[in-house]
Amino acid sequence: MNITSILQALYSNPVAQTIRENELLFPWVEAVHVFAIALVFGSIALVDLRLIGIRSLDRPISKVSKELLPITWLAFIVAAITGTILFTSNAVSYSQNFYFLSKLFLLALAGVNMMVFQFIIGRNLERWDNSLQLPLSARLAGFISIALWAGVIICGRWIGFTLEPVLAVS
Amino acid sequence: MRTSLLLSFCSYLENTPLSLAIQDNAWVIPSLQTIHILAIAATLIASLMVNLRLLHLVGNEHSIASVMGRYTPIIWFAIPILFVTGVILVIAEPARSLANSAFQLKMLMLCIVIAITYWLQQVGNKNAFFWDASSHKSSLVPILAVCSIALWIGIVSCGRWIAYT
């Protein structure tokens, strides 16, 4: 099974068809997607700003991330589900769009950055409970994260201006 | 609301030098919209954290006053950015926005949510014991918090619906 037939199968799945054919559904799914991704960015940015050492210096990173990351994860799940629905509704067009592919690439990099932080740099956040400024590696991880997520939003907005409809592929 | 006065104001705006300049540069609108969304992200999380605290759902180990002190400055920092980028977007495409019912509803909800946010901050500032009071006034607080979350959801949704109305 090659990539075109996979995209074709996605395109013709019943959910994708419903979204495509119903005028109201696509904008509503998009609205939920925008709301969710805004919350992902907003919450993760506050954690990143604490990592970098710009905000919330009066509170340890362990507390800041414990308060905000549950919101990030919940919003990310909603964004991923709505994003998948939006993608399948027009799978072929999106898979040929430069900004869509860039967005996925940046998302993957943000995931790698998060894993590196979670399992290596910031394995034990409590040891920084008494530090105002964190080590360079942690500050760098925060900076990379906020930059990648801003990139995800930039690419996401540009998709809407560059998407070329590919209605049917035979 | 699409009065002839409003429509003629739209066509006046459309022909101003700034509007024409933006229309000639295709990258301006998506760039402004991106900044607008980033500022929305800041406002949403700040407002959500305050409202969740008012509902006793998050951060209960901190006082309401300190949670508001932590997050409301983000809202007042982001709103001018939203206003400036929003105004330029309106100048760029006046008929798409001003005469659009989704835009008009968005502005109405925005005014209400700003009034709620400002009022909650003011009562908290004026009377530090307000949050502890069990009077009828403080039973209004959770209602306002729920309204505020709902209004922000409505504002973001209308923002997206402008493109389809």
C-alpha cells in the first residue's frame, strides 16, 4: 500500500466525508482546534518562560509545571484529535502543503525536545526547588520549546493561505 | 447589522493608503493573524488560570489575590497587542470584518469579558477580604468565572467564524 492510497483511504473515511460535506462542521472543528492550540501554546510558554528565567522566579519550576502541564496535555489531546479530523477531510491537499509538512516537522522536534527535557535534563525537577536561575541546558530547552511552538502556530496559520484544493485523485 | 452608513465606512477604509498597502502585500495579513493568535494564547491561559482559581479548581494553596496578581498582568499586556493587530486587520479588510455578524458578536462578547475581568480585579484590589466574604456578592464570583470562560470560548470561535460568515 503506497502513500497515495493511504491518503485516499483517509480522504474517503466517513468522518472526513461528513466534515467535508457539512458547511458548519469544518469551521466548528477548526474553532475548537484554534482554542486548544492556543491553550497548548499559552500554558507551555509560561513553563518555558520559567525555565528560561523570565517569569515566575518566585516559584520553583516543579510547582509551575505541575500547575500548567495538565492543561497543556489536555489541550494537546483535543488539538491532536481535531487536527487529525481536519487533516483527513482533505488529506491529499494537506500532505502536499509545505506549511503543513513544516508544522508536523516542528511538532516532532518539539516532542524530541520535550523527551530530552523529561528524561535527561529535567529528570528531577525538585533538585532545582531552591534555584532562581536554572542551568544553561534547562534554559536552552525552554527557549527551544517556545520557539518551536511559535513556529507550529506560524505554520498553522499559513496553511490557510496556501492550501490548494485537490478534490479528487484517481 | 449592515447599515448603509457602516458599509460606506467600510468602502472608505478600504481605499485608505494603509488598507491599499496591506492589500498589496500578501504576507501582512497572515503575519498579523499569527501575532493575534499568539496574543490570544497568552490571554486565554491567563484568564483560564484566574477563573479556575475563582472556581477553586486549581492553585487552591495560593490566595485568589496572589493568583490574580500573577496572571492578570498577562491579560492587560496581551489585550493592547490584540487591539492593535485587530485594528490593522479591520483596516486591511473592513467589509470582511466590520459588516460581519460573527465579528460583531465577537466584539460584544469581548466588551463583556473585559468588563468582568476588570470588575473582579477592582473588587479584589479594593477589599482584600472580598474573596473570603460569604455574602451574596461572592456567590456571584463563580458565576462570573464560568461566564468569562464561556465568553472566551465564544470569542475564539467567532474569530474563526469570521472567515466563513
